[in-house]
Amino acid sequence: MRSISVIEFKNSFSEIIKQVKAGEEFAITEDNKSEAIGYFVKQIFKPKKRKLGLLEGKAAFTFGSDFEMTENEFLNLS
């Protein structure tokens, strides 16, 4: 994995995209530090389409336009 600064990443973005597509991996660092703040790597998996399960093709669900749910309700924190 090659380390490059944010500025180098910004200035060479198109070339880096080509290299990532070819399998190269990059650690992005701040200009004067060696600690990585992010990584730029090729996606190695593709998420599968989520299925409804046993009812796929036999059932459907919709939310009414007046449906509301608080964040606490969604996270079951109430």
C-alpha cells in the first residue's frame, strides 16, 4: 500500500483512479504526518440485492404518506 498526501491525492486524482482500478491501494495522509486518515482501495465485493425472504413475489409493503417515526422509536430507545 502506497502512502500519499492529501495534496498529492487531489492533484493526481485521475491517475490514482486508474491505479486503484488496476488493484493498487493508497493510504491518504495529512501533508506533514505519516498517520493515515483514510484509504482508497478497489471495492472487492458487491452487495447482494436484499430479498423479502419467503414472501418474495407474494407480498409487498408500503408506508403511508403520513407515516412518522422518531429516531428513538427507530432505534427502540423509548
